[in-house]
Amino acid sequence: MKIVVYAIAHNESKFVDRWMDSMKEADEVVVLDTGSTDDTVQRLRARGALVEVQRYVKWNTLEEYKLALQGQKESPFGLPPWRFDWARNDSISLANTLVPDADLLVCTDLDEYFMAGWREKLEAAWLAALKRGEKPTTAQYEYVWNFNADGSDGTKFWYEKIHTPHSATWTHPVHEILSYDGKKKMVSVDGMRLEHHADPTKSRGQYIHLLELSVKEAPNDDRNMHYLGREYMFWRRWDDCIATLKRHLALPSATWKAERAASMRFIARCYGEKGDAARQECYLWRAINEEPGQREAALELAEFANRQKDWHLLVAACERCLAVTRRKMTYLTKAEAWGSRPYDLYAVGLWYTGRKKEAIEANETAMKLNPNDQRLKDNDAIMRSLITEGK
């Protein structure tokens, strides 16, 4: 099999060596640089990547994007407007042109890297599917989006950015996805793992305008509506977030319960920021009931109860949270829901509702999950001391 990695890049010089070390298992590496002002292009070429440069214009507002797309706003030097899907499609075209006999295209970003041995695992899984008479179009594998402070995995989920040539195109200006010309046929690659180590200095300021454009282009696309509402929340635009996520929940296509529950959680957060505790609690309960198989909403309700000093609600929320014992591999699963925090909060609620022995046991579990947390150790000592004193 001939496997080609393709990517877009912009001022990624500090990631080049790590990325190329990981991608050298491919037969070829193709990069479309979108106008770097550092030495990204030179470093990539020195490491053996095939690189071409295509510049784009990044407009500052949704209105500017719309005018540019309609041809009513002149683009400097005739450059195309920036959007992630167009750039990635240009990078696919570049890969197809430079390596026309590729069997598989692997899309990554330069702030990501595969664990060693990824090519062997991918090839084995793909060839096994072909031997079974299947005709796969794409592969899925483990993706770690971020990491906890102690270095353990944070948010992780299945990723699907490996595909056959000429089978798919990227769609949506941001949070772009692969859309297939025919039916997508999946192969799962066990043990293949891609890690994301983001550059915290890069701005995501363009995202909100691209998401507004995305919703304008596809107003019935539930995923884009959810992403836009979430982006408004990141920018502390509470009313815009609430209105947009309510639109998401009203869409007939918004059927994925985990994402619906996430919209409800985000609406709750916004109401909390607006000082409306009643609606905040209401939407947290709605989120729990929407998707009882996830911990996140119950943990947020527990945090709410802890701030309100509603100890019975805190216990109830923690018990709902801990009743979920299997972590699902979706981008909506948050690491804190599967660490020490649920047991930490449970211990607090149990203590203040008079279940002191159980409180110590819950805190012990929290300490096992987070042995370096001095506050948990202090809580353990305080509780044991108070019980000894008969308090």
C-alpha cells in the first residue's frame, strides 16, 4: 500500500521536527502552507516533505466574508477567502497531483503526532478488511485532544481523518468534516493513536465568524448550530449562546442525545452567569435526563449544588454521576468527570448530610485517583480528627 500524509500549515516551525518524525512512516508527506511568515516551509522541505504555498485572505467579520464570497468585496491580490474546508480540499488536490497512485490519504495537523508503529497497524487493519471482501473508505482511530495537568489523557475520542483518494471532500468553513460521495465504510484500527498538543498562543478569533458563515450556509445542520452556540459561550455572549443552542435543540436533525445534553449544559452555564440559578438547575436536570449514560451533566449539577450548599442535592447529583461506569469515546466526554472530582464532591455532600464514615471512604477514593492533591489529604485528616473528637 502507498500511504500519503497531507496537511495544511501556517507558522508551525516549532512543530516540524516532531511531526515529521511521526509522519516518516508514510510513503510521502504533502503540505499546503497557507502563508507562513516563519521558516515552516524551509524546515519541512529540509525534512523531505513536498510543500507548496497558497495564500488566503482572512476577513474579520461575517459580513466581510459574505461580501467576499459574493464577489462584492475585492480580495487583495485576488486571493481566495480563508476557510478550513477550502484549504483542506486544496491540500487533497495537491496530494492527488503529487502522488496520484496513493492508496490512502492521512490528514493530520502539525501540532499532532502518531505513536510509533501507526502505519503497520493501519495497513494491517485495512488489508484485513479487504481480505474479508469489504471495500472501506475511511479509518477511525484513537485521538487525544488534550491532557490533564498530570500528563494523563484528557478528552479523547474516535477520529476519522484517513480516507481513500477521490472518495471525500471537506465541508464547512470551520470544524470541517469529510463528506463522502457515496456510502462511508469504516475500518477501526486498534492501537493506533494520534495525540494533539495544541499551540496555546494561536488565536481562535476567526472561528466565530467562520461558524456564523457555516450556519448561514447550512442553517439546518445541527452540528454547526451546536458549535456556534458553544463558541458564543466561550466568548461570554450568554444571550447569543442561549438563543443559538435552543435553536439547535429545536432542529429535527438534532437527535444525538450526547450533543443535545451538551447544549443543555451550556445553556445552564449561561443562565448561571446571568444569575438565574433556577433555570440553571432546570437545564442541568434536563441534560441528565436527556443522556443519563454520561457523567458530565451530573457533575455540573454537583458543582452547582456545592456552590449553593444544597448538600442533599449534592449527594443525589454525585450518585447519578457515579452510577455511570463506562466512559464513552466522544469529544463531549470530559476528563474531570472520570477523575477524582466526583468522589471529592461526594465526600463533601456525605459529610454534611451526616454520613461521615461514607464521606471518608469517598475521599479515600478521590485520593487514590489524585494522590498528589494536598487538599484531599487535608480533608481526610480533618474528617478523621473531627470523628475522633466526637464532632
